[in-house]
Amino acid sequence: MTQTFTIIAAMDQNRGLGKDNSIPWRLKEDMVWFKAHTSTVFTEGAQNMCIMGRKTWESLPESFRPLPDRLNVVVSRNADYNLPEGVLLAASLEEALSLADNAELHIEHTFVIGGGQLYQEAIQHDRLERLILTTIWETFDCDCFFPEFNNEAFVGTYASNCYSKSLNYSFKTFQRR
Ligand SMILES: NC(=O)c1ccc[n+]([C@@H]2O[C@H](COP(=O)([O-])OP(=O)(O)OC[C@H]3O[C@@H](n4cnc5c(N)ncnc54)[C@H](OP(=O)(O)O)[C@@H]3O)[C@@H](O)[C@H]2O)c1
């Protein structure tokens, strides 16, 4: 069965995602939100898959990677890229997405979790079903940005405005029409 996938991202008000291979803000609530969405499964024995670019993998602190309770897939053109046991290497986004169709992996849902290069490709993909986006209503110094996307192809299904530690931020979800 061909599975759809979700993009999950957090950005500043100028679509900034990161700087020097790290995220310039700390927002615990967003980390909790990210973990809840990407980890939760509704079928016993299933797991979700998190696909990330090689730079995003390297941006994760060693103590946080691989992301627990999820199948981590790293996309790189370097076929010799060294990864710990249990983390899969894919040569392209397409190859990574096709892993979700492997019944032996018991993938319930697939998330593309960044970074900018991978989002750029994923946002144009016809298997993209949903976007879960956090916007932090501030400007940070960023060198990597979330791509523009065709709003008309998606309908907003959920939005919540929040405030924490002097940051205004919002959670929004978009579903393909
Ligand atoms: N705010 C957020 O929600 C969020 C989420 C994730 C990451 N980030 C931030 O985003 C930044 C990293 O993003 P980035 O755009 O620089 O890098 P990235 O997308 O994480 O990784 C880029 C790398 O992925 C591989 N890659 C990308 N597209 C590929 C393709 N089509 N086929 C094969 N390999 C491909 C290449 O690896 P090789 O060079 O090894 O071939 C490429 O150099 C960091 O600052 C990070 O903190 C932010």
C-alpha cells in the first residue's frame, strides 16, 4: 500500500528554520508537540518513520539521536555515510518514502522532519498529505528557510495561538484538499 506523509516544522515569522546547523530558539512546548506527533502510534507493534536530511541528523545532539521510538531515516548522496545500528540510510527522498511501503517495518505514519533542503523537495511531492507547522512570531538570524507552498492545495484544519517565555507562537495544521 502506498502511504502518504506529513511535514512537521517550526519556523520564525520569516520562515527561518535554522542557522549554522542548529535551531536558534528553544521552545520546550514545541519539542513536546513534535515528540507527541511523531511518536504516537495507534496500532500495537507499529512505529512511525522520521525522514531527515543528513545535516539535520548531524544537528541533533548525540544524546537525542536517534530519535527514540521512531524509525530514523537519513537521506544522503554519500552511500558510505556511517550511521548507528537501527538508523537507515536512503539515497533520496523517494527511496526513504518507499521504506514506508515495506510491511516488515510496520510503519504507521511517515514524517519529513527537515531540514530546508528536504522540505523543499517534500513540499512538491504528491504523497504529501499534511503539514504541521509551528510559527514563532519573532525574527531570528537564519540561513535556512521553509519553502513557500501552494496554500490553495491545502485547507487549514487546526490552529492554536500560545505564549511562553516571552515568545508568541502558533500551531497550525494543513490537510490536502
Ligand atoms: N526548525 C525546524 O523545524 C527544523 C527542522 C529540521 C532542521 N532544521 C534546521 O535546518 C538546518 C539543516 O537544513 P539544511 O537544508 O541545511 O540540510 P538538510 O535538508 O537537513 O540536509 C541536507 C543534506 O541532505 C542530503 N539530501 C538532501 N536532499 C537530498 C536528495 N534529494 N537526495 C539525496 N540526498 C539529499 C544531502 O546530504 P549529503 O550532503 O550527505 O549528500 C544534503 O547535503 C539546520 O539549521 C537545522 O537546525 C530546522
